[in-house]
Amino acid sequence: MKRLLMAPPSGSTEGWQGIGPISGIPSAAVGEATPDRVPTAEIRHALRALASETGPLTGLRGVKLVRLLVTRAHEILRERLEAGGSVEAYLRDRTRLADSVVIGLLHVASISSGMRDRSMVAPLAAIAAGGYGRRELAPGSDLDLLFLLPESSASGTVAPATQACIGAVVGCLWDLGFVLDHAARSVQECLELAKDNHTVLAGLVDRRHLWGCQGLFAALDAELAARFAGPDAGCWRDAVGSALSPTPRHAPRDVHALEDEPDLKRGPGGLRDLQRALWANACASARSMPLKPSRLVQAHRFLWLVRCHLHLLAGRAGDRLSRSLQPGIARRLGLADSRGPAARPLLDLFQYHARNIVAAIETAPPGRDTCKLSPPAEIWA
């Protein structure tokens, strides 16, 4: 297999360079020769065609016709990644696929349920949150989906047509193979819950409008922005930091000792720590940082690449890089070494990136972990 990744020399984390434009990550051009295109446009057209049918939710009965397109889209994405395609393209295209399905279903359900006709603005908005809001969906990632309701619905008087629309969309998404983490709330309900539930707040930080009433989304956007800029901004920022810090801070020298089966999401030097590092560095632009942003870009690509292959190899969602799966992932990434254990180069490379992430957190100015609501665009580009 072509060697796509290289581990740093044993014991070294300085000045190491891999193959490709970003150290240790395959070039985006690797998968460009793949002729198959993810059929997101076909999915949108198929769902819109269903909206022309009449009768209560009649159109949604035809959603099974879309299942083949969705299944094929997942297969194309998997084949591209396993052929050496870039993880950025995978995350982007899987998000586009989910967006196409969610928006298409809402278009059909909002009309066929009688919630709106083709010209009315829906009294509802669909918001992507968390990882879905950041456009980061691994093969097993769930869709964090918030249905934003008018304030009049806070008393429990949600219109039957709106309830029918939400219920139909949620059911169809599950039938199409998507895993959901969804809720239906008003803006004030979101704010009240976020004040006491730091996980909910962290998810709302990465909000993204998908469909429906722009006014509802703008209201939520303004309310959150006001809280992060108001007199209690420090408390709200600390709450986000708490949600992103399920484990204590770790010194760089402790990472190797702690993790032989690293947790790619919640472990030291994992994706949660990466979020904190990106936000902290973005807020520290007034002072020089010892780590170059490019190292965080490298870490982002590596962790997501490994996580995607972990899901594909295991056939399910998960974040623990278990010993049983390490050799297979190492081979997929071209890291297998006939001179030693197949998984050793994979773990060496993980330790390299984990140390950089932990060091970026440790050197950030105190109290600045969550000064910015989302990572800067240039980091994720």
C-alpha cells in the first residue's frame, strides 16, 4: 500500500515533516481521480418531487425511494476515503449529504402536513448544532438537530401541524440510517436550559441555520451574542470551557503514559482539547504563541482521519482507539511497519499531535479558553 502517513522519529516532536502539503496527512489530490459524485442534487430533486403529491404526509411515504440514493452516497464517500481521499472532503461532503436530506424532508413534510403552503414562511426553524453545526460528521456521528419553535409554543401549545412535521422528519431520518440527537424548543427555552446545562450551551455555540424561519434563528443568535458580550460573559465562557473539559488539563509529558488506547474525542490531546486549543489561540492573537497554527491544522486532520477510519473499520460509532483495531487502521493509513508492531507508528503519530494540542492549551493565557465562539475559518480551511 502506498505510504500516506509517516510517524515522527522515535522520541522526536520537533522539526518533523511528513509526506504531503500538511505533515502526516495525505494530499487532497489523492482522491481526485474518483469519477463518482455524491448524488446530493438527485436527493434534493427526488424529495422535492415528492412534495407535489397530495394528502396528509402522502409525499413522505415515497421517501423509501430516496433510500437507495442515500445508501449509494455513503458508499461513495467511504470508497473515496479508503482510496486515500482527504478527510476534509469527507467531512464536507457528508455534511452536504445530511443537509440535503434534512432540508428536503422538511420541505416535503412542512407542505404535506399542512404546516405551510408553498409561499408561507414556516413557523419553525431547523438548526444544526455541535459537530453537525461545525460541518464535522464522521461515519458514525449523529446529527445534532434543533427545531426552533415560536415563543407561543413554550406553553406546550405546539400546533398539531408543526408536531406532525417534526415527527415525520425525525422518523424518516432514522429510516434513512441517520442517528439523531434532536430537540424542539423555543429561544427562551434554549437559553434557560443552556444556563444550567453546559453541554447544551457548547452545542449552541456552533449553531448553523438549515431551514425555515430566519427570524427565529436571528433571535437565538442575538440572545447568545448578548450573553457572551454582557456583564456575565465570563460565566458563560467558563460554562463552555467546562463542557469542553471533561478531564483535567494534562502536561505534555503525561500524554504518552496515559494513553495506549487513546480516546480520540475526550482523552488528553483529543478532539475536545483541540477545540479548546483553537479557541484559546484565536483569542491570544495579541501575544505570540509557541506553537504554529499549522500544527493544530495537522492535528485536526490526523484526528479526524483516524476517527473516520475507526468508525468504518468497527462498523459503528466510537472514539476509543482499541488495540484490536489499531493494526487495521495503521494499514489503512499506510503506517504498517514490517520491522515492528503494526500499530506503533500510528500511536507515535497520535502522541506527536496530542502533545502539540495539550501544549497549546497549557500555554494559552489564563481564562481565555473560550473567548471566541467558533474556531477561525482559516484553521479549518
